[in-house]
Amino acid sequence: MGSKFKINCDEATTICNKNQYGEASFYEKLKLSFHIIFCKLCKTYSNQNNLLTKIFGNYAAQCTEKETLSPEEKLTLQKQVNQKLGL
């Protein structure tokens, strides 16, 4: 049974990206969770992916194709990312 949940890091990052957009199935999420327990690199990738989704998701909802962030918004965004990453 354990081998059904074994995936490599490439598969884990693919599932992580699908999960970000709500496209991952329950079974894929289960395999990803199992993989993250043992793989620190994929756990870090998943955490960073979730963080960036939260930060950029707020801005993306407000933008249209023709709009861009103002210099002040870009600076604020950069500060948020640096703060979350501990820089």
C-alpha cells in the first residue's frame, strides 16, 4: 500500500502547482502530503508556493491585462516578500 503513495520530487512539485489552482484531486493531495513528510526540499517548495500565492493573489484579483502595479505597490510587495523570507 505504501508504494501507491510514493512519488518523486518532480511529481510532487507538479501536484503542488496543481493544488495551488485547485486542480489537484484528493488522491494527488494525499500523495503530496505523504511525500512532504519525508522530503524537506518539497516541503519548503510547497510552503514558498503557498506564501507567494497568498501574497500575489491579492494583487492579481485587482489587476486587469492593461493595469500594472504602481512603484509604491511594487515596493510594498517586495517588502512583504522579504519579510516573509526573513531577509
